[in-house]
Amino acid sequence: MAPRRFLLAAAGGAGLLALIYALAGSAVIAFAASRMLTVGLLLEAFEPDERPSDPLVLGYRGDPGEAFGLAFETVEITTPLGPAPAWWVPAPESGADDALSGLAAVYVHGVAGAREDGYRHLSLLHARGIPVLLITYRNDLGAPPAPHGRYAFGMEEWEDLEAAILWLEGEGHDRLILAGESMGGAIAGQFLIHSTHAGHIVGLALDSPALDFTPVLVRVGEAIGLPGAGLLAPPARLLLSLTGPTDFSRTTLIDDIAGFDRPFFLAHGQTDSAVPYAISARLAARRTGPMVFITTQADHLQSFAEDPDRYRSAFNAFLDTAAQDLTQAQDGAP
């Protein structure tokens, strides 16, 4: 009997140690993620030593006139928390694509990013004659701060995107392409789920989209060096939700985006160190609607930089599909 009691005691001790590790590991991930979502700390972490001079390189700062010599207007979007600035870049006077006339686009940057991060999309959309609105949202420079001083992974920021959509509608634009990168993808997804204006979106373009918070937490745990981060991430998400101020239980958007039945562009690098590529792979596998999916070997948001010509070709194929879709809708085709 002694050996049996010893084995039971050892098993119980191992189970207790495993429970302690699970609790402690989940708390560590939750704490790290909380700091990651804290506005000031994240902005400092992403501040580069030197800004690039090429507006098509991520991290460039400067308005569309400084970047490309484009005419633009700084407009004020009335968000639920107060006014937020945005850049409105009108369509070019010539070279417009007739099949895409009447469209406008809105770009949503990722966590701790800026409007300028959308210049790659701006260059592609402007070349096809599509005007673009590059927005800010809560916690951005010049935009209202959130009362709790954190990013909410799209759970709150989508309301600021909705305010921008309302501005576009007020300007006569009711057929829109929505482009989002990283957490901007989560903001776009939450908008499509919650907003009564989601029907105005006729095309969706996402790059490295953070459409599931749990895999992002797994990546946080792996970066810390915690074994079994995949098992620790779900309770870490629960702990973050319980401690507030944001409920992260509704941050899995893959099925919702898979169900978007209009033209869809998706780009993601397989070596993404921030938002796991597996998120986009799962999404692509579940899509039934039209889709252009470009897979690269790039790190986070670097698919364009890896092969600009390939990215442009894929994005233009997406716009061609959108044009065809709009033409069929206008002609009353099924």
C-alpha cells in the first residue's frame, strides 16, 4: 500500500504544481497583455530610432501632401468620445476607373499605429480613382483618449470607425471599401458585426488581421518563454476580461469575416511575430465568397515590402473583382 500512497501523493503534488503553474502562467500572460494594450507603454515600445523617408515603408510619418504631393483635407469626425482628425484624399482628377466610380475607401490602422500606415493602400486605391479616408480613433494622437487608457482590440474602437462611415455617407459615399491592418482588422470585424451601416461595405481588405485575441495571447506567452502558452492563453483572456475594463470574450471574428459575402482581400506573412498566420489560414479555409489571398514569408505587416509588385497585382485583382461585383449588381444579375 505504501507505494500506492506514494504514487497518489506524487500525482497529487504534480497536479497541484500544474495548477499553480497554470494560474501563475495565465496571470503573467494577462499582465503582459494588459501592458501591451496600455496606450503610453505601447507607443513607446513601437517608437523607432529613426523614421523612414519612404512613405511606402511602415513607420513613415507625414501627411499625404508631404508623402506623395497629393491634395488632401483634414476633416473632423464626430466620434462618441469627441472629435477625431482624419485625412480625406479625393479621387484623382484623371485616370479614374469607371467601373469603380462612386466608390470610396476608409483605412483603419493597427494598435499603436497611425494614419500614415495606410499609405500602401492609399497608393493602390488612388491609382484606381478611389478617394480614401484615413482615420484616427480613440487613443490616437489628436483623437480623444479612452477613459481607461487602453486599446480594446476593436471592442470599443469600432464605434469610431462607424462615425467615420457616417461622415462618408454624409458626403454622399454609400458604397465603401474597408481596409484594415492588424488590430484594424479586429476593428473592421467588430464594425461589420455591430453596426447598422455595415451594408455599405462592398469590399473588405485586411492585412495581418488580428481576428482572434487568444492566438495573440499565445504569441505573448511564447515571447515571454512560457511552456504550454497555448493552454495558458484562454484562462489569461478570461482573467483579462474579469479584471476589466474590456470583455475579451467576443474577440473571435474568423467565422464572421468568413461569412462576409462581398469581395475580400487578405494578406499575411507566415513568419508574423505579432499576429499568428494561422488566424488567416483558418479564415481562408472557411471562406466561400470571392477572395484574393496572398501568403508571404514576411513578418508583421511586411508582405507589401517583401514583394511590392506581387502585392499590387493581388490587390488590383481584388479591386477588379469588386468592380465586376458592382457591375453585376447594377445590371441586376444574380
